[in-house]
Amino acid sequence: MPEKLPPPPLFRVFVSSPGDVPEERQAVLEVLEWLLNRPVFREKLSFRPVAWDKPGAGVPMDARMTPQEAIDAGLPKPSECDIVVVILWSRMGTPFSYKGVDYLSGTHYELLNALNNPQTYPLIYRRTEKKLFDSDDDEGIAQDKKVKSFFKSDLFYDSATGQIRRGVNKYKSPADFKKQFETDLESTVLKLLERQAAQPLSILSPNLAPETQIIATKKWEGSPFPGLRSFKRTDAPIFFGREAETDALVRKVVESRFVAVVGASGSGKSSLVGAGLLPRLETNAIPGSKDWRVVQFTPGKEPFDALFDGINKSFAPLPKDKQAFVEEITRNPATLGKLLNTALESAKAPEWAEVLLFIDQFEELFTLSQKDTIEPFIQMLSELAEHPSMRVLVTIRHDFVHRAIENPILAELLNKGTFYLSAPNPGALLQMIERPAEMATLEFERGLPSLILRDTGSEAGSLALLAYLLDELYKIAMTRGDNRLTYADYEALGKVEGAIGKRAEQVFEKLPGEEAGKTRLLGQVFRELVTVEEVKGQFAATRQRVRHDCFGAEELALVEAFTQARLLVKDETQVEVAHETLFRSWGRLQKWIEEYQDDLILRRQVQNGAADWVWQGKPEAWRWSQERLLMVYAMQERLKWKPNPLEEDFIEPEQERLLRETNLLRTSHLRRDEIGRRLSVIGDTRRGIGVREDGTPEIAWMAVAPGGKLEIEKESFKVAPFYIGQYQITYAQYEAFVKAADGYQNREWWQGFPKDYQLDEPRTKAWNNPRDTISWYQSVAYGRWLNKRYRGWQFPDVGDSQGKLLVVGENAQIRLPTEWEWQWAAQGGAEAREYPWGEEWREGYANTAEAGLNRAVGVGMYPQGAAKCGALDMSGNLWEWCLNKYGKPSEVVVDGSGDSRVLRGGSFNSNVAIASCVFRVNFNPVNDYDYFGFRVVVSSSMRPSEL
């Protein structure tokens, strides 16, 4: 039977101090735990801390005793302990008498008691940092003077000789204390172990209170490295290397009620607050801070919503719903302080308790949040920063500070409380590598930490790379079943720079499916998770959180795979990239970002532009031009991006906005002209004004039915149902005729006409304007050509209920309308309207002389003036040629006789009377004035031979 080994020696450590050094008292416990996990001491000893404020100390305060008598009764005396740690700063404590002896305080008594035992190791520490007192803090100033007098007393100096009687370890800050105490404790424990080996019997009574906690070697469970996530409050025992920065941040929080932790991406801002500052506050680093309530959140798209959720996590649910809360705080930001005070009272917090609003990733207020929330949110922060029981702490990337200081209120807050966090120095980085490993009983191969340190470098972003690499090394060791972190594993991971990229590529390769499909899926996921921001003239990829429901089933599978690999993080509703280092370290993703950078930038510009537009009340002048929107639509197609409703509204095509404007009666004549010209530049998307790909004009045909009878110059005409063009023939449509190989130069269209049919230049060449400067001969020739082009096209016979078809070239023709067809369409058939729209002239319904433009405008710019059938501009704009002769209306002879022909509808230089549906004028068919134009019809009432 193997011999049972004796238990490792137990050393008692007494902690003595007034209440103004809680951080140092906590540091003592942390150092005790750390030392026990160092390989040289692991499983070789344990500690029993003795302190009145240690959980489980078991010291009831008997009312018949002084506090010191109660402590002595419940805890071992300092002289019964192996190590006594005495810490003083600005307080001496409360004087008292004990067994007939006067003491300056309990700490004074405990130090003297420790000195009575020559086997006890007393370690005396004095904090030299100057304590700032309020001018009316008489008690604090008096205490500080007592401490100074104490260290000048004969306990430390021989007044006669001036010689120092005992050593005092001086330090500046809690971080300095922790560092110094680590060294002192290690040295003292080695002495105790040597003495223990020579004298196994303990100097102490074994009959200690059973509740008193023993600190033994305790392994950190799980990975001691956070990977790409930031350190949280529960990670405080493995958070090393930032002690000095934590000290400084505590002081900054004391000085200012608004503090912004500013640093580069990956510099550890969130970790410093989460695992550094917040645990310090819980140790009462600032008097009363152990009772503070922390409300933590990130702004996201709706910062007030996020604030509401953060408050409900820290307090009982608020007595109002989210919408009511947001509306109230937005309307009156000052009410938040009152609401949080009420929450503190409801939680029965002490009167000195405060609320710390911790806003992580504050740059999201500028990159993600809705524009209209930014100003009231900043105003709210300003109000809180002035509140006596509220504090605000934010973390913000340094490359977004310029966005913050554009706001005067926020600039003023930043001036008061900015805390700059730089990348950790090599010594701190080495602690970040070695100390957490020791806590988890991990062992590096000799020299590996130094190699990792050299490869990590000093840039802020490398900190995240380091954390991820170490976490991957841990996983490999656990998979192998040992606790060794080796060179071979480090090389296999691709060292510091390659670890994240290699892991991401492995996850990507394991995804099911073909390479092309996975690449497409990758883009669909990361187009949501990545945004590109312009920072001081440079573009940088940043992460953004999105809701799960913006992904489909395939995309969610990729999200889940990358979440399992800790490259993405998600909660109940949202998902985001764990750290932006992924954008730089994974070659495949970096290449995708570079390829789509311009699109991502443009998407962000659209989102910002839409937010600005909404914030300003949606002014039309803030909408983007079609030239710019065309790039947006191309980006949408490449990214397969689906904008939200507000963004969709913002990027509405300019054509739709302009055409909607023409529907407003208040739109002026000049503006209608401008709209027509603008549409000509950006592309008029209306059907019926342009040309198809094959060069054939596209006509929007309006059915005119039923037919009927009307009189012209005392002659009666029967009108059969037909189709009429919605618009006058446009410049673009006539140019198609001019340029077509079978068009204008083809003598077939000019048969029976005079030889001289020279085409004059139009007054206006805007392609959606009606073609002006057109003679009757030229309009007829166009109709003949178009009839040939449309040969075989079928139209439902609007006059036949049996479904008979009109077939161009067989039983129907395209041509100029006869005068009676034109009038029947213009007057609304049997309604016989005076004007296309009704019986009375109406301002703004047509481009006549009254408009004052003295020129034609783009077709269809007066939708209010539409005829019943839907045809536009049948009053005003340009006179329209009709097929028949003027003197004998019933004589429809297409010849070159030179007999005058009819024009209808008036024009831009005709008054309202002439624009009537029944007004007719005549001109020689060769005349082509700049106020002449035409439109065409499809009719079965004439044989092709007659044309």
C-alpha cells in the first residue's frame, strides 16, 4: 500500500487596513490565488486569508464588544498568522482602547500584535498617490494627517538618531501594489517553505473557525483565453496586464460623470471596462460603488430601444412599454434621470447608490443608429452627466471620434472625460499570455510565450489575434488530452496572424455544397455583417449587428457554423462578427470585401443619405439624382441587397418622383417643361414614347370605344371603335423612321407625293418631346412605315364582343387619324366634351399660349388634361395633322394634290378657344411649322389601298 502523502502546508495571511484601500485588499486575494497556480507552487501549499471583510470570515459584531474585540474573538490574531499584510493610504481609522492600551486604530493594533511574534512575517505598504479631498472634508484631511504622523512616529524612526527602524513598501497605485505584492509574497512564501521543511510544526493554532475559506490550488475551468470576444465581469480572475490602466480609469470615473474610453479597434476597450473597471467598482474602489447599478447596452439601430432593454435587465421591468418609454425620453431626455432614481428606490438601494450607464461600441450611434435618434440621445447623455446619482461610460473607436466631436454637446462631454487606451506594452502582453495559462494549469513549451509575443507586435488589432490564437492552442491541447501548448501546434495554426484566417477557412471548407454556392452564401451573409466607413479619407470595414430574421435557412446554417467556431457571436435576436480582425486575417473574406468595397461603401452612403433625408423631413431636394441612383441599382443587383422601406423610398427612381409631380395641379408650366427635359436626360421610362430594341417605335395604344356619330361642317360621320396613340409621336420615335434602313429614304412611303419632301430640323430634339416641324406628307409617310413595321400585330377588336382580332396589314391599318376619329377620341365620344377633360377650360391642364412657355414640352406633362380614353395633349402642345382634306372633310384621299389638310387641338401658341375639341384649322400639306406634330391610330375603317 503506497504511503499517504502529508497535506501541503497551510499558510495564514492576515490582511489589515482601513476602509480606503478596498482595491488593494481585493488584490491580495487575487495574488494569493495566482501564486498557487504558478507551476513552482502548484499543489505545494495553500492559503487561509484572514480578513474582517472576507466572505465566510464568521465575525458577528457582539454589541457588548468593540469591533476589534469582536474581530479578535472571531478570527485568529495577526500574531497567530504566517504573513500579515498592512496597507495604509489616507485613513488611519478610528482610535480605541483595548485592555488598557490606546491605539490609533484597528490597523495600528493589528500591526503591533503582528510584531509581537518573531515568526510572523509583517509586510507594511503605504500608498503614496496624493488623495484629493474636498475643501470641506475636514475629517478626511485630519485622517490623512494622522497617517503622515504615524509614519513619522518612533515605530518607524529613531527620533534620536534619525535611523529607520522598519521597512515600508511604498507604491503609487493599486496596480503598482499588486505587482509589488506578487514579488514580496513569492519571496516570503519561499522563506516559509524553507522554514516549514526545517520545522514542520505550525506556529498557529489549528482550531480556526471552520467557515474560514482556504485558498488552495484551483484550476480555471474552460479556456482562460476569450478568443475574439471581450472579457466579461466573470472573467476578472483571468484578466491580466491592464492593472495600471484600470487604476487610471477608476480615477477618471471619480473625476468625471461622463467618461469615454477611446482606443483603436482591438485595443481591449470593452474588456478593460468589463473585467477591469466593473469588478473594481464592486470592491468599492470608489466609496459606495459596490452598491452601484450598471445598465449596459450597445446603441444598434434603435439606441433608445437598447437602453430600455438594458434598464430592464438591471432593474425590475419598467412600468411602461418600450414605445411609451422611447417617446417620453426622446421628447424630454431629462426624465431618464428621474426614472432611474425611481428604479433605485424601488430596488431598495442605499441612498448613496448610483447608476452607471455603460454604452459599449458607442460608434454604432453614428454607423447604425437612425439619424433622428442621435440628437435626442446625445442630449439625454448630457442631462445624465449632470445628474448627482448618474454616470455615463462609453467605449468608442478612435477613428470615429471625429464623428462624435461634430456634435457640440458631445464634444464638450469628451473634453471633460476622455480616457485614451493604447495597445498594451510587451510586459503587459506577456502577462496576458502567461498568467491566464497558469490559472488553467496550462504549460507552454519553453520560450514559446516570447516567440508569440514577438509575432504579436504592438498594434492594437493584434491583441484580438493573440487572444484567438491562444484560445485555439488551448482547444488543441484539450483535444489531445494534455495541458501543453507547443511550438508544433503554434506552427500548425499559422502563428498569430494566420490563426483566425486558417480557422475561418476550415469552417468554410466543411460547409456542404459546391465552392461557387458556398462563395455566394458567404457574400449573402457578410453583406449584412460588414459595413464600410470612410475614416479620415481611408475606408475601413467595420462590423454591424443584424437580426437573425434577415437570413434565410441556408444563410443561418453558415451563421451557426461560424458561431460554433466563435468567429461570430449571437444572442436571442441578433448576430455579429466576433471581432473585426476577421476582416483582415481571413484571406477569402478580405478578398470579398475588397471586391465589393465600393458597393459596401455605396450601400452605407445610401443608408446615411436616407437617414439624413428622413431627419430633415424628407425634402425633395435631398433625394438623389437618377445618375447616382443607377449606381445604387447596380449595387443592389450585385449585393442582392434589400433596403428597408425608408431606404426603398429614398432610392425611388427619379422618373417616378418627377412623373408624380406632374400629377399635382399646383406644378407650374415651367416646372412641367423642366420635368420633361430632365426625363429626356435620365431616361423616360413611360411606355409609349420610345423605341423597342428592334428599332420599332413603341406606341401606347388607347382604346376608343364604343363608336358613334358626330357632325363636322354639317356633314355626319360614323366613327367605328379604334385605337389611338396615348402620346403624340416623339422625336425619338420619328428618328427611328429617319435612321432605319427601310425608313425615310425608302421611296415606297412617298408614293403619290411631290418629290420635295426634305425633312427640316426640329425645334426641340429632346427625345421625349413631340416631333415638331412635321408636314402632312411626312406624317403620312411615317404612318405607312409604321404600318409595315407592325404588320401581323394583333389587337382585340374593341367593337366586337365575340373576341375578333384586328390584324395590322390584314383587316386593320396604322395611319393618321381622320378628323372625326380625332375629335371622337378628344371629346370623350358621345359625351361631346368641350375640352378633353370636361366642359370648362382649366388652368394647368394644357400647354397653350396661356402657359407662356412659347414652346412644346415633353409629351404627357399634363396628365390632368387626359381625354376619356387616356390620350394626352389633345389640347395644346402641338397641332396634330389629320388624314382628311379641310374643304371636303369626307374626302379622305391620300395624294399629292396639295389640297389643304386639317390640324386639330391647338398648340403652345394657340389660346384656349382654339384648343377646343371642335376647333379645326387648315394648312398646306407641305407646311412644317414648329408647332405641327401628329399621332397615329389603329383602325379597320379603311382599306390599305386607300392609304
